[in-house]
Amino acid sequence: MRCIFCKSSSGSSRSMEHIIPKALGNDVHVLGAGWVCDQCNNYLARKVEEPFLSTQYGKLSRFEMGVPNRRGRTPIVSGFHLGSRTKLDFQYTEQGLAFSATSEEDERRLIGALKTQCNGTFILPASEVPKVSYELARFIGMIALEALAYRCMDVEGWNQELVDNESFDELRNYVRRGRPGFVWPIHIRQIYPANFEFSDATSPSFQVLHEFDFLCLQSQETPGQIDEMFAVIAIFGIEYTINLGGPEIEGFLEWLDTNGHASYLYSKNDKQNKAEQATPNGAPVL
């Protein structure tokens, strides 16, 4: 067993790797010990996951979905009470949405306003579709490589195949070592609202926090040969697409044009029913 990032022997490693961080609601898709060595696991948590989770989008999206971190806490976001003109901190707890003033002066104004006003307005920031950034690109690159390992985790010899495949080296080095100033291209869009409730034959209502799949584009010159492999990842309704073989996205853009800009996650027959529920007209939100 060797680590899929640094390629070092990892047979003695004990760390379990959440493909999508637990702080984003993932308790299901986990790589077994050894796929990511203990040293890389620690590095990725500090230098790849945390920088993304600490971005404005990372905090706001988790706050809106009420997803706690490993310590059971949801993010704190800053807002405003219009009537008293006070700054407030908001956080979801087991009892619901809690708020507190950010200073003693704000607290005095807030208490005074609440005593005299029957109604009031709280203003909170809302998350938007994130823009491509260095932090986001490394984060999505990490998920893409780990998701590929997870997809073939039970295939005999797959660990060696993934580690020795040089076509993934540029991305794995970008994730593990970084390249300050360079942003790996990623296609980003919203395909359904973060809190959208799906239903199927087995469940009348459920939410999809995250999902992923792989789009393999075949070579036109050599039948059966894969030219490009894209990881298509959705987290809280935002779809991220990244090329595992190099920093190019043009092949995916051409695929989008050819397929009416449908999401690959919902372009297969076995996912059609779910896709039709995603929006009133049966097409993903673009």
C-alpha cells in the first residue's frame, strides 16, 4: 500500500481519509487506512481543507446548511440588527439559531431595542456561487483524486495503478505541494439549491449534500482510449468540474455544448428521475 499523494509506503498508516471533509456533512465516503498516509492526511487537513473551509463561502455555506464540524459546532457568521444598528454574531445550536452582540455597547443598544420594539429585522450575509481561487482549486483537486481512489478502492491492484499513473502527477503535486500564484482551472455552477429536497421510491424526502462521478472523453483517433478524465463533484448544489490529467477545461466545455449544458451527474438514465425533480422543467439549474 502506498499513499496516492506522496507515493510513499503507507502500510503502517492508520488515518482514515474523508473524501469530502466531515465538516461538509460527509460520514459515508471514506478511504481506508493507507490510501492517504498519516503525514499527508495531516498536511491536507491543515493546508488544503482548512484554507477552503475558512473562506467566506466555506463558512457561509456551512452556516446556512447547519453542518457542524468534528467538535459539533457550526460556523459563526456576522450579521446586523437593523432597528438598533448593532453588529451580531449568529450560530446554529441544538436549540436553533442563536445570536449575540459583538461588543458591550452593541449589547446595550440591542437590549434597549428589543424591550421597545415588537418586530425587528436581522440582516445576514448569503452565500453565492464561489469563484475559482487557489484555495478552492487545491481543495477540489484533493477531492477528485481521493474520489477516484474510492471509486476503485476494492479493485485488486488499483492502488498501485493510481500511484504509478504519471498522468495524475501534475494534479497530485499541485494538491500536495502547492504552486503559489497558479490557479488550476475549474468549471463551477449551481445545479440545484443547496437545501433542495429530492424524493424517490424509497424515501419521500431527502437532501443531497454531496455527490461525484467521472466523465471520460474517448479519443477520436484511437477507439477505446481515454483522452481526458474529468471529476464532476457537487457539494451543497454547487457543481465543480476538474481535469485530473492537466490544467485544461476546454474538453469539458465542448462536452457541455454538445450535451445541452446538462450536468453529467444527471445525464445518465439511472439518474433521470432524480434530475427531473431538481427543477420544475426537468433540467438542472444553470
